[in-house]
Amino acid sequence: MSSTPASSSTWERRSVQAGEWRVTALSDGFFRLDGGSMWGVVPANIWRKLTPPAEDNTIRLGLRPFLIERGDVKAIIEVGVGDRWEEKWREIYHMDRSVTLEKSVRGCGLEPEEITHVIASHCHWDHIGSQVVEREGQLVPLFPNARHFAPLIEVEQVKNADHIRRASYRLDDLLPVEEAGLLETYSGTAELIPGVHAHELGGHSDGVSVITVNLDGDGDTAVFWADVVPTTHHIQPAFIMAYDIDVVRSYTVRADWIERAVQGQWIGLFYHDADFPFGRIVQDGRRYACEVIEGELHPTVTV
């Protein structure tokens, strides 16, 4: 892996090609979570070298939506954490809002009204918060013309989470989208857009899914890893977060899908990596390694 981040604190407009799809890494800023929680049972002397923590033991994480474009389709996979947070929570999670999803979408020369689809891998607050914004005292969808997809079981958890899951979901992240008639749900493996599939896996959450782009088409396949493989460092099957609700299932689906990605030479899209949005997982002896893909750098549109 390259030791030089493509962009560690600002947003650069970089893209890769997956068949006919252009995939551009966006940004909704950065935040920090407890390093031990992000690494589960992985010994600290291992994970601290990969993701050095601050004095409070937190590690810096990206909030990295992806814009996928082909023809008239302009879809966003995952949206980020959003701005609807009290100062208390901004401080707890060290939220860095110097870059936002809305700004990075406009940096691609697009207005929110032009986005045609929004795809959620699951409904945790750090993954769907930006799909709802406050306008004139009302909560409304940021992308008012987009079809919004989310796993059915995740939508049910948002509305009826038990005490174990409740802290991970916020009703206000979802309800305004549903009330606007924009929400559609999926289960299992589903083709959401021609050439774009959701694959419900579970493990991290009940319905967490990976999203593939151009899985059966000519050219490269891209896979959005969501929290199944949150960063380019979490690529060994046993590197499972303490946040995962079903560790056994997590290990099973991670081992299977990481190996599929290796065999297919897929381009990985890493949501929580603060430095590297794109990379290929490859075999490295008995373990895996990640080969970072820089992507094509485009001029950012000034708005």
C-alpha cells in the first residue's frame, strides 16, 4: 500500500471506471470513533500501527459517499452523517464538517435535484444522516427527485429498534424520505438499477449490504464495502469491529466476499477510510493486502 494518502483532510475529485460506469469518491467530512471498538479483538499493538489513535484513543475515519454515473443515471451510494447534530455530539465524535456531501456533489457540477438514486447499504446514523436536511424549519430530503433504496430489515429497525440497536438509528434520518414517497426497500440480492446490485449480508447489522457495480458486465467490477470492510486496513477476515452484532456471521460473509473480490480483481470502494477511497484486495502469501488505486483526478467545479 502507498504511504502517501490521496487526500487526508480535504476533498479531491477522483474517479475510476467500472465498465460503462464512472465512479467518483465524494466526501461528507470526517469523524472519529474509539479505536478499540473499530478493531474488536485485534491486538492494540497491531491496529495502532495501521490507524494511529489520538490521546483519547479515537481514530480518524472518513465519511465517503460515491457518485456513480452512466447515461442519465446519477446515483449516490451512501450519504454520510449530515449536519443535524447538537454540539455535544459533534464534540464526542470529533465531527469535521469542512467538506460536506452537498458541497462535493456541487463540486462535480451537479445540483442535488439532479441526483436520480440514493442507495443505502444499511441505516446506521453515520451512513444515512445526510439524506435529510433542515430547510426553513422543516426536515426534507436533500435529493428531492431521487429514488431512495434501503434494506427492508434496516428500515424496520429504524422504526422499532430494540435496546441493543437503538443507539445506531435515528428516525429523523429516514421518516422525511418515506413521507415524501421516495423510499423503496430491498431484501436479499436485488438489482436496484440495471447493472447495480445490492447483496444483503448481515453481520455488522441485520441488513448491511455490499453494493456491486457492473458485476456481470464488460470491464472492471466495483464493490462498495460499506461496514463489511470499512477501511483498506480491515481486509483480513478476522479484523471484525466490536460494533458488529453477529461476529460469526460477519466472519463468514467477510471471508466469502473478500475472496470473491480477490478472485474477480474487483475495485473496492472504502467508505470509512480517511485516506484511500479505492483499492484492490489481493492475495499476499497466506494473508491479504490492499493495492491502492489513485484514480483519475478531475478539476473540482467552483460553485
